[in-house]
Amino acid sequence: MRDPLIPEAILESKDHEIRELIKSSDQTYAVDIDDDLYGQALRRYLLFSQWPTVLQTDVPELNDELVLYNTYYWLKRFSKLYKAKHGHDAGLEDQAIELLTYADCEFDWSVIEQIEHKLQG
């Protein structure tokens, strides 16, 4: 399988739109979506977890499996960066486990392992 992560250039082109969606949502966040260290990872996690259809025109092959891999990657990346700034947060680790446990689609564990490896690098 080719790299399941959506290219940075596409995600960067959607950042303004995601910021607007976050501002217009009724959701409040206990963390800073504009934080210099982890804000981008948080916004991208929110993109995949709440508004993946924003990418449909740029990524026509987008499906539930790709959304899951990208949601997982950005949640884990956000968690890692948040931890570097604020210390361990067990809730974020639990959220990543729950994401896979209750996934709405079949996925390949070897891809999850590749994502984990990429996060360690």
C-alpha cells in the first residue's frame, strides 16, 4: 500500500477553511488550536475526525480507511507534541486506542505499525 497519509501540501491548503470550521462550530477546546508546537497537528486531527469531506475534491480516493489512518496519525502526533509541552495525558492515549477499537471500517494493522514507526522517527 502506498503511503496512506494525505500529502502536507493538500492539508496546508485547507488550513484556513479548517480554522473557520472550528470557529463556527459549537465545540470548545481545552487546548489552544493555534499553539505554535501542537496547534497544526490538532487542527489536522479535527479535519479528519470531524470534517473529512472538506478533502473530497482534492483526494477523490478518500474513503473510511484513509480517514482512519490519517485521524490516527494526527491524533498521535498531536498527543506526542502536547506531551512534550505539557506532560503525559492518559486521555489522549486512550482516545487513540478507542479510535482503533471502535473503527467503522476494516483496517490493516501493518499500516498502523508503519504509522507508529513514522511517528517515532
